[in-house]
Amino acid sequence: MRARVSVWTIEGDDLDSIAPEQLTHIAQWIRVLAGPDDGPGEESFDLLVCTPSWLAQELSRGPAIVGRHHLIIERWDAARVRAVVTDLFTGEEADDWQDLGPRLGRLGHWEFEDYRQFEDQGNGSSGGPGGLFRRLIRALVDTRDDLTPSTSEWRSMDSLGDEPGGSPLRKLVARATDTPYRSFASLADAEQTPSSWVVFEGDDGGQIYAVFRVRDIECSEGDLSQLLADIDALFWADETMARLAFEAHEEGGSIPGGMGGGVARSGGWVHPVLVAASLEGPIRDVVAGRSKRLHGG
């Protein structure tokens, strides 16, 4: 198995959007989304692209720099960085994702670097990416005596708090970190709160497809559900793990989840993988009420 790879800025924008004042003096975090070349799913790997002059500047401030997850280049060139990183990541090979993921983690900071590996990998494949909710809940059960849900409760939102609807994964994160979390049972309920957003997610939160402010939605909840089903059929293909999560977020805030998570961005946010697949326009057409389905209708 080898990795299928795409390369973005840490904010999810195209590398060509980076325009440094000095091409030979730069330190720029980038994000690699990688998944098995023979199946669905991606996970994120971050690395710092920097130049010798920047390293020299940093060394003048201290005795040493730890070089893990650094890519050192002579000057910034988006196309060259993309090509080099793609070659590095696709050059790694393993029998399955369970072995390939940690190998890629030597190149970039893997989103699951500090997670234990478990027998249940979520989608039933041989060590494939995904099953983020199950993996997270297992890790938290290992460290929190008060979190002891049974297997039958893993996917039960009722077992994770009083908030209606929402994402089990983000409920669990909020509970484990003692941070506020507010969700709504439906689009109609969410419309009563100005700070509400709809999050399109698959793989029980292991993949965040898109995020839109509720007040900007011009279609029905049924249309949103169909849009989610159309997206998920292309990228994860398990409708039992896909959901619309109506949640309260601060504008500009990050939304925890797999594939690097999402962003509550003014005007809406679509994951770079979907943008690269030319799906951003069709997704926005449905949300704006101009279309009923991802591919028209």
C-alpha cells in the first residue's frame, strides 16, 4: 500500500496562495492529507517548510533547533514544494494503513501521533484510516475513570450529554476537556441562534466535509441531508456514520474532526479535498437553494 496525497496550507488553502516577501527567508507550515491509494479516507500530516536563512535567524536566538517535521528548501517555490512533499509521502510503502500511517508520521506531524492503535479501526478495513470517534473514545476511557461507555453506547449521543443532536465526537471532546458545547436538534432550532452552524461530517466525525452558517442556508433540511448523502457516497460511503451537526461556534473558530477538522468561516468552508474535486460550486449551489442535488436536479 502507498499513500494518496494532496498538499495544502495549514489553513486549507492552495500553496500558490502563499506569497512571501522574501523567497529565501520563510517558515511556512503546510498540511498533507494522505490516505490509502486503494480506499477511502484521509488523515492530516503537518510539516514546517523553511529556508536556511530562517534557521540561522532562529539559531541566533537559542543554542539548537529540533529538526523533526521540517522540510528545508533554498527558496520558496510552491510547485517544487508540492512535488517534493508528494514524492516523499508517496515513496513510503507498507502492508496496510496501520503501518503506513506511522511511517508518514516521521515526515509530518500525524494527527493521531499520540493516539494508541486499537483493533477496531472503524470501517472494518485492514488498518484503514477512520473510526476517529471509536479511537478517541477508547483513548479517553483509558485515561478517565468516569468515561466507561459500553460498546453499544459508542454511537449514542444520549450517552454523551444532554445537548440534542450534534456530533458525538465533539461532545466527547468537550466532556473530556471540560469545555462548553452547544448543539441543536434541527435546522429550525438552530435558526433561533445567530452563532449556529451546520457541520457536514462523515466517519462519525473522522471526516469534516463542509461548514456553513445556518443563517446563510437557503434550502431545506431535507436538501442538506441529501447533499450530505451525496458527498459521503463519494468519500466514505457509510451513511450510518454521516450526520448533519447543528452547533454553536465562534466565527473563525476551528471545528475538531478528522481530515484536519473544519473552520467556522464567514461565507462557508469546504474541505480542500472537495475543492480539488471541483465540488465546492455544486455544494454551494445546494446550500444557496439553486440546486437540489450535488450533481444538479
